Amino acid sequence: MKVKYELVDECDKARYGILHTNHGDFETPMFMPVGTQATVKTLSPEELKDMKSAIILSNTYHLWLRPGEDIVNKAGGLHKFMNYDGPILTDSGGFQVFSLAKNKKKDIVEEGVLFKSHLDGKKLFLTPELSIQIQNKLDSDIAMSFDECPPASASYEYLKNSIERTLRWAKRGKDVHSNKNQSLFGIIQGGPHEDLRKYSAIETVKMDFDGYSIGGVANDGESKDDMYKAIDYSIPYIPKDKPRYLMGVGDPVDIIEGVIRGIDMFDCVLPTRLARHGNAFTHNGKINIKNAKYKEDFTPIESTCDCYTCKHYTKAYIRHLITSDETFGARLLSIHNIRFLIKLTEELRVAIKEKNIYEYREKFLQNYLGDKYDKNIKG
Amino acid sequence: MKVKYELVDECDKARYGILHTNHGDFETPMFMPVGTQATVKTLSPEELKDMKSAIILSNTYHLWLRPGEDIVNKAGGLHKFMNYDGPILTDSGGFQVFSLAKNKKKDIVEEGVLFKSHLDGKKLFLTPELSIQIQNKLDSDIAMSFDECPPASASYEYLKNSIERTLRWAKRGKDVHSNKNQSLFGIIQGGPHEDLRKYSAIETVKMDFDGYSIGGVANDGESKDDMYKAIDYSIPYIPKDKPRYLMGVGDPVDIIEGVIRGIDMFDCVLPTRLARHGNAFTHNGKINIKNAKYKEDFTPIESTCDCYTCKHYTKAYIRHLITSDETFGARLLSIHNIRFLIKLTEELRVAIKEKNIYEYREKFLQNYLGDKYDKNIKG
């Protein structure tokens, strides 16, 4: 079965819906934790369920290199391999090729991308067909088309040619996609340019994918303004009965702005990466637990938070773990940070149902940004 | 309340008993996982309970340095600090001073030991009184006396003087021990020498501790033969109504040999350290999961094992995690390895009750040592 999006309620452009998948249904908007190497760093599947995480993302590029898609396939697919029975989305490897290739060097040709492994420098050649074939074998619920991810600094001319190639690559990938239980999403590119986003969206939608994502918003150097433009210029052309996924975005403010603009799904390594560096989300902004002021702070990160970490552990203890290089500290902060983003999407769903999403945004931003908040400057 | 040992059954010298503590009772023989820095590496308290771990050890030396005993005390003691409501034993710091001191240099004087921190090289001076005062503040259920841990290579003359000093240190520590809810164990030293062990045991027992441990058996260079001698020469002088703890021992064969000789409690970093390096205990000996032969092995580490890891994950997946530096791999192997040792003590308890401990040993060693097993050569 392909995924099916059910629109339940709207508040202006924001959507509250349900995505039906082969591994269970979940409500949107939803944040997807990232399990790059078939594991959300430090966490068990049971912990992900406890924090109401409903779908995870895993990286095709990493699994292609290790352990290899054939081993995952022999295990019975990614769900069985990693003991996770919820929905899984795999990316195409496109972003990793552009961001992780050794020395960031790659040779983009019509056939695909030639680059060197970030692990051992081995020459690799990834094509749209190969990306889809790998994902078919991984047997994720949702596969992504292989796209080019140009840098934020790319010129209009470059982007114009790039979106044409990405369309050709999307078609080639779709033509070889053969896993009937796996959905395939198309990716809209075009930088911050209205005409390019419109063209990319219309042409991608013509190919009739099971869902659509907006790419090219999470590269180094992208401005928030460019991100909001990318969404605003793409969304009008995506059919309402298909899910919309903003790739690589996990900042709480961006999730709110994305939802307000009509996005249903988000993913980002941010909550787990921040955790490993001792950072925690709070409603009053991010804190770094290594700060000396938490040495004798025997209160939870947030007393109002319902996560396992906040119910059982103090800042002083987590600070001790992080400063002592104990991975249980990263585990506790990952639980809190992921739960923070999931809870944010839960609250956004309520705000959509109660038709007060702008009030929710105002209140959240006032607390989260504090002095930096300027209610006249919204994304 | 001080701990209270209840002898339930015996099989030759092996004892099946119950240790009553302020944080619950548990059956012995028992293996204690090590939570050096107020966390059993990678694991949650709930996971420890799931694997029927009944008591953990934490390290006074490490907690003294980070976060400091005053912070733990202000948190309400070690149980509250780390959210663990089962019994906790703290060591004295003696072993760490001798094994972890920067460049292994230390200056042993009658007053205590002068050495440099393994973290920052700062000069530190640990005395028997300070060790007990730190442990009083940590508020563990069981504190250990501060002893000298001479190397395996120490001469008879050195050991003779050393056990005298350890006795004086034990007395000084006992004199300042002031936590009425905390038990205090004495430590028997004396290397592999019958007369020294006898003397150390008799003089330590005269001081009337709440339990007794046998030390100096887990230094680098100790032979198994020396360990068995140390136990055999000490045990006859320890009163039967007190628990007996063999320090730093966690090899399955040593646990069996220790139990047969009358030991009730064991601790070791071995199961978690092995896990981090990809090693797993099995009834047919240790395996290293990184071995290429496990690449496509979609069976659990041991199909007969009842641990979370073996119920849900394959060798191929754990191998992928370990070779990809994912800490979830260390977590899964730690769960299996600790459960393996706890299960071993459960089986030893049954063997004691059923009076077939020697048959159990024979069967276990035949499987565990394989070709290396020689039934005529027992420890």
C-alpha cells in the first residue's frame, strides 16, 4: 500500500491531517527523528515510541556504505533489521553526496554523481536509478527521489539548469521504482526564486508522486528568509491530498513557520546533535547544560515537560554526565530534545483545530526568543 | 539500618543467601555492574532492573573528582542524584589511586596517598578518613574501607608491612564513619600468602565490620591461581553471618570458582568494557561481533538468552552498530553481557539449592572453554 494523506482540519494554510502507512497511521504535522545508520543515536525503538515519535528517517547513503542494502534486504528490510515497526522514510542520498563527499569534491554528470566515500575515500558513483534501487531493497515506507542539492550560493542560471536535471533524475528514478509497498516522494528545488520553484513544483507534480518535499532549504548558508520563500513559492502547486515534507528542518521556530505555511512533515539531526553537545531545548530558548550555573541545579530541564528525562533527572546530574563524557547524558538529552519537537507538533495540531495558530506562534516566539522577539518581524 | 546477611542454603563451601539492605533485599551470589561515574555506562536504571541487576557499584574516586561529593550530597545522596533506588556499594578509591593516578606515580605515607588526578594532573591527597567521609556524603548503602592495593609483583616483606598499614587505615576509617544508614566493609589483603591472608582476615574481623571483601586479586599480573589462593586462605576466618565480596572479578569462570569457594558478591567493569569493544559472552565462550562471519548472521547472540538484546536484535545488526561507532551497539551488548553474569549467579543459586554445584561447574566449563577445558585442572 502507498501512503495516503487524509486532511482533517485547516487553519489558514496550516493543515492537520493523518498519514496512513503500512506501518501505522500518524497525525501531522509531525517531526521525524533521524536514524542515520539504522539507529536514532543512543535511543531504542521503545524510547522513540514513549516520546510519541511516529516516523523516523534513515539515510540511504550511509546504509549503502554500511552495512550495504543487500544485508538489510536479507534481514527482511530496514524495519526488521533495526527492530522498528513504525513507518520509516529513507532519503535519497543526494544531500549526503553533496555534503559528506570526501573534501566536498564531486563530479556531477547527467548520469549521476561521482564522488569519494567519506569513510575510506573509495570512488563511488550514485545515480537516480541506483538510489531508488537501494531504497527499494531497504524497503522503507517512503523513498525519496534522487535530486541535486545546489549550494545556497548557486546562481539563478545554475539553479535553472539544476532543476531541469533534477526533474530528469526524478523521472528516471520513478521509472525503475519497483517496490509496491513503498511510496515515492518527488522533491521540489529552485532556491529562493519564485519562477523556478513554481516550475519545479508543477513539473514534479505532473509526474504524480505519493508526496512532495521541498528541498534546498537546509544547506549551509541558507537564510530563514530564503527558506520561507522556498515554501511559499512551492506550496500552492502541491495537491492538497498529498503530504508535504520540508527536508532537514528541525529548529522549533522553523517548524512553526513551516506548519503555518502548509508543511506536514519535518526531519533534522538537530535534537540529537544538540544533545551530544550538551544542549537542550526549552520554551525559553536553548540552554547548554555544561554551563557552571547548573552544577547544583536539582530541577529538571523543564518541570512542565512530560519526557522520561524531565520526569526523573536533574540538570545537575545531566551536566555531570555530559561533562564526564557519559553517553547516558546524550541519551537523556536526546529524549528531551526529540520529545520537545514532537510535543511542539502536537501543540501545533491543537492550534490548527482550535484555529489559533497565529496566537500560538506569538506566544511561543515571545517565550522562545525573549528579547530577540520582534512581533513585527515574522518570517 | 546496616546490611544483614541471611544464610539460606549451602553446598559445600558455596552459599545461597539474602542480603537485606535499606534499598531492598537481594539474593546472593550476585554480580554487581559498575557505574563508575554514577551511571552504568550507556544504561538506564530501568534497564538494570529489567536484567535483574540487584545492586550496583559506584566509584568514590571518580565521584570525588566529578561532580564532587558535596554536590551528590546536596542532591540527596547518590540514589537520588542518579535516580537509582536499588542498593549501591561504593568502593574506597584505593584501587583507583593505585591504578589510575597520572603516570601511575603515587607517594604512599602513613597518613594516606599523595598522587595526581588522572583528569588534570592536579595534586590530590586521599586518606582513610577522607575516603570514608566522602562515602558518608555519597550515602551509598555499603562503603568500603580504604586499603593499599599492592601490585601482584610485591614481595612478601612488602605485603607484610602493607597489610599492617591497611589494618591501621581500616581502623582510622571505621573511627570516623558516621553515616548510620551506611554499612562499612573491611578488606582482607595479603597476596597469595596463607599466613598473611590469615592474619589480615583475623585482624580485620576483630574490628567487626558489616561485611568483608577480599582484595588484591584483580590487579594486572595476578594469576588465577593466586586469586583462588587468596580466597581459600581468607574465607575460613570470615564469620558465616557476614557477606563476602570478591573485588574486581567478573570473568564467568572466576565467578563460578569464587562461589564454590564461598564468595557472595562480585563486581567488575568487564561486561560493559567488553561491550564497548564489540565482545559478547556466550555459553561457548566470548565472541567478537566485529568478526566478518557475523555480517549476515540474523540470529541473536544466544537464542536461549532472555535479555532484551537477544529477544529483539540480530548479530548482523549489532555488528553494524559497533562497526559504525553507534553507542546503541555498546548499549545492546552491555545489556547482554551484564544479564549473562546475573543469569550465571541465578543458576549458581539454583545449583547450590540443588546441591550440584560441581556438576554445574563441569558442564559450564566444558561449553565455555571448549577445547581448552581440562577437567583434571580446576582452579
